[in-house]
Amino acid sequence: MMTKNYVILLILFSLFITPVQAQLSYGEIQLTDTIYQLKERALTPSIKLQLKYYQQALKALSEDTDARQIASNYQKIIDDYPITSQTLKAQISNYKAASFADASNWPINKIEQEIARQNASQTALKKQQQARSSELTTIGIRISSFQTDIERLRGKLTSAQKEHDKLVGRGEISLNEEQEALRISLQIKQSSLSTQIQMLELEQLSASNRSELAQLNRRLNLLQQKDVSNYLATLTELRNSILRKETADAIARSKQINDSSLISSPFLQLQLEINQELSSALEIVSAKNEAIQGKQQAVTQQVDALTTILINFNEQVEWLKISSAFGENLRAQVSSLPSEPPLDKLENEIVDSRLARFRYQKMRTQLDNLPLTTKTLTTAEQTSLLRFIELRRLLLGQLISSLDNHIYEQAKLKVSYSKMNSTLVQIKQQADEHLFWVPSIPLLSTQSITELFTSMLWLTSIENSITIPQAIFSTPLGTLSLAVLLILGFTYLRTPLNKFFTKHIAATSPKVGKVTQDKFAYTLRNLAYSLADALLLPISLLIITELQINAWQYPFAVNIGHALQESLFLLVIYLFIRNLTRHKGLLQIHLKIDKERIAKIWGYYQVLFFISWPAYIIQVLCYQYPEQGYDGSLGRLAFVITCGALVQFYYRLYREKLPLTYQKKNNGKPHIVHHTIWTAFIIAPIASAIMAIMGYLYTAQVLLKQMESSLLMGLLFLLSYYLIRRGMHLQKRRLAFERAKAKRIDIIAQRAKEVEKGEKNSSQESHFDIEEPEIDLDQISAQSLGLLRTLLTLLFVALNALFWSEMQSAFIFLDSITLWDASNTLNGVEYINPITLKSCLLAIIIFVLTLVLVRNLSGALELLILQHLDLSPGTGFAITTLAKYMTISIGFVVGFNFLGVDWAKTQWLVAALTVGLGFGLQEIFANFVSGLIILFEKPIRIGDTVTIRELTGSISKIQTRATTIVDWDRKEIIVPNKAFITEQFINWSLSDSITRVIINIGVEFNSDIELVTKLLLESAEQNNLSLDNPGPEVFFIEFGQHALCFEVRCYVAEMGHRLTMTHALNTRITHVFKEHNIRIALPQLDLRVKDGFKVSDSSHIMSMKKGSLR
């Protein structure tokens, strides 16, 4: 009755929406033509807006058509349900086993063809069954979302109706082209939304009918599969019986021929043995064929069961939204999954089978070349030889045929293995995705205290403890004896190894730091001894745990063995660190870490280890008893204790202010890195403990283990960095020492030459220290260390990303947390792109990686690429600067794209900001652009000598905003880049570093002009700094007021020679002029005495004249 009423309501609703649909004046063809015509016109803003509305209308019309078709199918299911369901029920109740052809008299080729055909039929039936199961799961999931989807569509429909009424409710005002396009788009959108609502209501109404029909079809499908499976089993048995009979006949005939043949020569004996080997091989291959067929059937059943689990898993996951307690049941299903099949082993077996077939094929080919007669054989023996060869041909044919069949079965089994692996991976991914953030144990309560007391009694019970020695001594005597010998051997090795290690430290530690005695091999040996000593005890414990694990009749001992095995890596780390922290060991002597700090941190770590190691063993042990609930009581307590120990350990390290994160010389700035890193390390165990108390024990354990593993990986990279740095430091000191020795040898040789010549050595150096003082680590090749840090950092980030990628499915829920929606337009159609929490985190990661890459890019490019190229001084800087800009641009574009800000939208904003900032920050932008021009055109380069604004100096830095000049007073002058583009300046060394030096000289009027010219030219030519090409020149310039003016012009190779050249030339000219009595003209003053001059003034005038002459 309710169904009929619901149908009536749907009919009324469809009548209500029919007028809206009837008014649609545009169909798909009209809309397509209109869009085509608009694209042919000029794309003005109005045309673009119309295109957008019509394309939205075309999309809505397509959705409307699809929804109508789906709604029609749902309506048909409702209408046909009574007849369809009755038909299926009748087929199931009256089902009779299908009749198949009798294959008992068929040849084997026809049977194999029928088997292949029935396998294909069975595969098709299984796919139909999976489709029905998936349909049932989808129906179950959709039931809870019908009402939400309908309400959402109704809200959109109401908004579209309001917008449409507001647009057309203007009465007499006619609509323009844009408004008409919007009206059509809204009208079609209303029709599409109404149709989709009708489709959802029909889907909801037909859900029970479709579910019932799917279940009936699945029951019928199972009956059909059963018939096909039985028939396949019959056919397989027939084929196997034929093959067994052929094999048995061949073996019997071989035995008969062998028994009846006369064997009297070694040659025939060899042929007989070959045939016997072939008979045995044929028997083995036949047995393998039957075994692999049985394995194929078992794997097929496992694949079917796993497929059913995977289909049901999605439906069962929906129950977690109602109650998280069901997660324990799902976890039990996942833990009971079979292990992955040995696919690699099967591939090797297939290769072996192919090689065997090739070998037998080669043997059959060689039969044609085998001599059938020989002088050494009698007639009877030759007859026996012919029978042997004929029998071998038969055996080889059977073997090749059996191997072909065996390879085919192996290939089928490989396909089944691949399906099984794929299904297992899908189930585990689904489990990680949906169960990772589901509580694995109940919330901590008063009942947990009782369970904790019970679990502690269980752990300390004598009945369980006594099973450990029982399990060990239940091992077979031979295995136990071997294990005892191995344990005693490894235990004995610890004592001599420890003594040898101690002697090595005592012998090498005084040599470390001395350039003539130190070797990097000492460090590597110290590291190797530390690792070897750390492995001996865990190996002995591993042997003991293996004895426990093999004793399956003692489950507690087996589980204790598994727990100990999983915790052995903690013991290895502890022993390895203990060896590194030895007195005068690797950390103290080789890496120069303070002895007191090492002892203090080692004490902290000892406390952590002796708390966390037993606690970890208890956690692993309790996890293996899920049904008893020990994981939620004793296991949780052990995990919380471990978290507490980690918090204490990290807090102590935080208080230690390790130089790794805490820089003492920080110029009064807060130590943000130190506080951030150690606060994160302290908070992580606290958060994990809180999660465990709330019931998320499994999640907390996995996350904390991942974090601690990443930290351990970081410590290994840090140790590698310091070891490599020590090697570079040692090599640097050796090179410096070799240079010092070579310099000393040269000086001694020079002294010997001077002594032979009788010259006095003016050198004050009388002592040379062979042992060069130790170089500070800061003086080691900074670029090489920077590259090393960059490479290790990038490698650590890559490995860490790969390590955490295994948990990607666990964090897929981040993709379901939508923070906001961003609209993107593609081909004129607007799409909604949800921005999730995962997108934001990825954007942050990209921004951080971009900054890290930019920070280390210059050193990496310089050391890996640029230093191997022949580039001018400024070119390398230009390349690294542009590479930084490109990296920043790409990183930020990709990062903002994850945030929904795509380039199509931001390019106009960037253009507007560029114009605005160009006016507002005109000078800064001008300097920035000028910096780019300087990097490309290179009017100045690093090292050039320039003169600008009466400032002269050398270019030391070219940056994006300004250039640094160092003048002759060693002062750094900052000049904006714009000045080098817009102003005139002198570059003394742009293309040619040669410059001209001009010296002006005046001589008295009575001087010999030719002699003066000759002397000046000789003085310039004899100067060592004066170039021969172009050579010096001397010119008589003019008759001055007081002198004859000459100008000396000479050229020097570089700017630094100008003053030296001027000084030397002036000195030389002064000496030469004195030798030739040539006087340099001085300024003269003539006085005219007027009438009335007094004698009293004469003395004053004479003093003025003398003063002027001076």
C-alpha cells in the first residue's frame, strides 16, 4: 500500500515539473549551434560570459538526459519486479543440474579444449557473482545517503528557481543577450535538478527490489558455478587418468624393453641408464602435474574467499560509522588473512621447467645423429640398441608433452597467485585506510585495572615460565647440540674481540689528530669493531629464540621467542652506542665530543633502554593474544611506561642544549630551532600515551614507531656526515702539510744556491716546524661540506618520504576533510575543486622543500656543474641566481595550485600587483630589473675595477638590489644596480685591462727640446711596468706661461700598476734631469714698481718675492 502511495506522489511530482521541462526551447543541437556561432565571433567579455552560460546549460542538459535514462531503468525495475522475482525464485527452486556431454571416450586434445572452454565459462560466472555482490554493497552504502543527497539537490533547485524568478520577474523589461543566456542556463538547470531528484527518489524506492533481485541472481549464479566446477573436476580427472595411463604404459614398456634386452657392452649399458633416468623424470613430472593442479584448486578457492572478504569489507566498514567497536572484528579478519603466496619461487620453477623442456627437446633432436650400427656390437645388441632408441623417442615425447602441460598449469597458478596478492594488498589498504584511526582497545576504565591484574598474573605464572626451558630442550638433540656450540662460540668470541678492541683504542687514540700519524682507517676500524661487538650477543639470543619458535607445542614460549626477536634491534643499537661512547673511543677522540657530555648522555640513554626494552617485549607479547585482551591492559601499561621514559630522555637532552640544535653565539636571538625540535620530540610520546589511554593503542604504537625510526635514520645520517667530515679534515691537513714540506725543500735549495754564490741570505726564517698545527674545522673546504650537507639532507628527506609513504593509505582520511572549495574553469566549463586538509599539508611540504632546495642550490650547482665549465666570473653567479628564482617560482606555483589558486586566476593578479608595485616601489623594482640586466649583459663582473660617481674600486658582490664596491681604502660601498644601467661609469677591465698613464712635465725655456724628449722616452721605456705594445710616447704639448710643457704617455697591464708606474717614472725623470742639468720650471712672478715706492716697503716686497720663489 505504501509503495502504491509513493508511486502516486512521484507521478504528481513529475506532473509538477513537466511544465518547466516543456518550456525548454533549447535542445542539445540548438545549444551546440549557439556555442559554435559565439566562438566564431570576437571574444569580448560579453561573448565569453554568454559562452560560459551556454556551456553550463549544455552540461546540465547532458546530466538531465542521463538522469532520465537512469530513472527510467529504476522505474522499469519497480514495474517488472513481481514477474522478475517470481521467475528467479522458480528457477532456483526448480533448478536441475546442467547436463554436459559425456567425455569419457574423448581424446585428450578434445578434453583439454573443453576444459579451457569451461574455465572461461566459470570465470564469466565469477565476474557476474562479483558484480552482484558489489551491487549489494553499493545499495547498502547508498541507503544512508539518499536523504542527504535529495536535500542537497532540493536546495540547489530552490536557489536556481529564485535566481530565475529574479531574472524574469522584471515584467516589461526585455532581456539582453547575456541575461537571455543566463535565463536559458537556469531553466535547463532547474529541469536537470528536478530530474535528478526524481532519479534519487526512484533509486531509493527501488533499493529493496534491486537488493532482492541481486541476491536471487547470486543464488542462481552459485548453483551454475557449482555445476561448472563439478564438470571441470570430472574433465580434469579424465585428463589426469589418461595422462597417468600413458605415463604408466611408457614406464612399463621401458621396463619391459630393459628387462628383455641383452646388455653386454658399456655402450648399451649407458643407453639403458639414460632411458631409466627419463622414465624416472616422466614419473616425477606426472606427479608434479597432479600436485600443481591440487594447489591450483586450493588457491582458486582462497582467491574466491578473499574476493568475498574484500566485497563485504566495504559494507562492514560502514558499520564503523555507527559503532567503532566493530573495528576489533575487522582487525581479527585482517590478522587471519593468509600469507602472500611465493610468486618468486614459482617464477623460478617455471624457468626450470622451460630449461628442462629445452634439454629434452635437444636430446630428441640428437637421436637422429646417434649411430644405429657399430662394428663393436653384435646383431642382437644392435637390435637392442634400436629398441632403446625407439623407447627413448617415446619417453622424450611423453616428457615434452607433460612438461608443456606442467608449464601451462604453472602459468595458471601464477595468474592465481597474482590475483591473490592483488586482493590481499587491496584488503590491507582498505584496512589501513579505515581501521587505522579506529580504537583498537576499549577506553581506559575501572575494569582495566582488574584486567591488568589478571594479565600480570598470566605473565608471571610458573606454568607459562616453565614452558620456555621445556621448549628449548624439546629440540632434537642434533639441532640443540649445534645451537649450544654456536652460542658458546659467539660468547667466546666476545672476550678476545673486546680485548683486541681495547688495545686498538689504546694504540690509535694518541695518533688521532697528528697529521703524520693519523689515518682515516683508524676511524673505520673503530666503527667496524663497535658493530661486530654489538652483534655477537644478539646473535646468541637469536639462536635461543629460534629454538623456542620451533617448539609449536608450547605457545607461550613461541610468542616469547617472537617478541624477543622483534626487540633484538634495540639491543644491537644499545650495544653499538655503548661501544661508540667508550673512553677515548670514536665519539671522544675521533669526533672531538666532550667527554663529560658523552658520559652524561650515555647515562640518560641507559635509563631509557632498561625501561623501554622490557616494555617493548611485553607489548609485542601481549599483541599476540588479542582474544584474551592482554593488549588492552598490560600491553597498554607497557606502552605508556615507554612513552614516559622517552619524554624524560628527550627533556634531559633538551636541557643539555646540544650544539647540534643550540648555537651559543646566536647574537641574542631566540633559539627557535632548538626549542621547536625538542618540544616536538617531547610532545610526540605524550600524545601517543594519551591516544593509548583513549583506546587508540595500535595507532599510537605505529605512529611513535615511525617517528622513532625516522629519528634513528637521522642519527645515522648525522654520524655519516661527521665521519666523512673527519676524512675531509684529515685529507686537508695532509695536503697542507705536503705543501709546507715542499716549500721548505725549495727554501733550503735556494739557500744552498745562495751560499754557493757567496751571497748573504737576508731571510730571517731560521726554524721550520714540520708538525703543522691542527687546522680548525671551520677552515675545511666550506663548499665541499656544504655540498655534503645538501646531498645528505636531500637523501634523508627522500628516504624518509619513501619510509612514510607506506602509511599513505592511513592518512587518506585527510582527503575527506574539505576546508574550502575552489572553482576552476576548463574549456569554459566551471568545476568545483574541493581543497582538503591533505592538499594544505602537501602545499606546506612543497613550500618547505622549496626553501631547503633554494638554500642549498648554489653550492650544489657550483660544485657539481659550474666548477667543471669554463665560465667568466659573473656567469656562474647569474646561473645560480636565475636557478634560485626559477625554483622559487615553480615551488610557489605548485604549492598554491594545491591550495586551489591556479595560474589562470593568479596571472591577472600578478600582472596587477606588478604594475602597482612598479609605481609604489619604483626604485626597488628598478634596481631589481637592473640587477637582472647586469647578470645577463654583464657590463660589470665580479673583480672588475670601475669608477662611478667619483668612486673607484673593485666589484666584490653583485646582488639583486645593489652591487658592492671595495675602494682602495678597503671600504665597502653599496651602489644601487640602477646606477650602472642609467648612469655613465668607467669599467677599467671590461674587455681589456690595459690602461694609459699620463705624466705632465714642464722645463725651463732655455732647455734642449730634443734632449728632453730623448730622456723622457728612455725613462719610460726602461720602466719594467711599461708595456712595449703599445709603447710609450712623449710629446711637446705647448709653450706654457712659465715652462715648456711635455706629456709622457705609457701603458700598464692592469689598474694596480698605475701608481707604482707613476712613482717609478717620476723618480727616474728626476734623477735623469739632474744628471743632464735640466731644470724643471717653477712658477714666476713679475712685479712692476710704480712711482711713490718707499724704501721701507722694499724689505717686505723682497720677502714676498723670496717666498714666491720658494
